[in-house]
Amino acid sequence: MADFFEASRGTWLNRRSIHHLDHQDDEAADSNLVIEPFAADDHAVEKVCRTLNMSSSKATGGARFWWESNLKHGVRNEDYAAVVVDIPSDDDNLHGLLVRDVGYVEKQPVLSTYQFAEDGVLTITTRYDTNVGIERCWFVTDQVRMRVSSVQYMGGVSMTTYCTELRCHEEADIQKLAESAEALAAQSTVGALI
């Protein structure tokens, strides 16, 4: 999970489509998903584990998540944030628990199970009081992630979501690319004059 979090570090353009089966309604939206991994010694580990009376002794770290408007980059709203702590299984690090300070479906601390398939697909299962959320996430490339999820209530599936996430380059990286392009253009101009 630590490798998955690290591969997910940064800002992603999240393009999602949501289908509500209970009232046959679809919606689509874009947002930014910001992911910041952290180590086991981060102060959030103890704090988040304490919310569900879990021991933090086996935690290996985790990640902070923010969903923000892609039109207002850097404007973070704690109502659209979560902190997740990883507690891998003792005998197999492809399985484990995720302790989350606030759930996606119900806004309360929640415990999820996770497992990685041999092909790298991550499946997270979260059981709430009245429903179950199942999410699958995988990398198509280093720059593209896919996520699908469903929320199942007692009467069956109520909502499904499909997301394509595209890595957003940091402003410093874009500036370096622009400087390199300008340097190449200047060299080409000098070469043409000679």
C-alpha cells in the first residue's frame, strides 16, 4: 500500500461519472484529487487510529486526500478531505486494513479492508451501518489511474461511479519544460543565423 500511495502522490484531474440506480439519474463532474502520502511517524497515524480504538503500532503510514475544484487549485476544504492509515496484514502485505478518519459514504470514522490482485488492481471494501462500499483502483500508466466503485444498500446496488484520473504536472515541472523549450528555440534560431 505504501508503494501505491507513493505512486499516487500529487494532483490528479478526476473525471467521474455517477449513476444513481434508485432514481435512474446520471451525473458527471470534474475535480482535482490531491494525494499526499506520509510515513508511520506522522502525527495523523495515532490520531486516526484512536478514532476507532485501533492500535497504531502496526501502521506503516498512510495518505491525506483532498477533493478540490479544478478551477480553484490549492483551495482546500476540510469537508472534502480524508486521512487514511495503512495497517498491513502480518503475513501478507497484499492485504490489510485502512483506518479512515471520515468515510466516503457516511461521514464517520470507518475501517476498510483491502487487497491487491496479482495484476495490481486494488480492491477496498468498506462496511458502514446500512451499506457496503466497494472500490477498485488501478494504474493504466504512471500518468493515468482508473477507479470504479459501487454502494450497496440492503435492497441492492444504489450507486455506481466510474473515474478516470489524469496526473496534473506541478507548476515547477511545467516551468522547467517551458525553459527547456525556450532554450531549444534560441539554439535553433542561432543555428539558422550561422
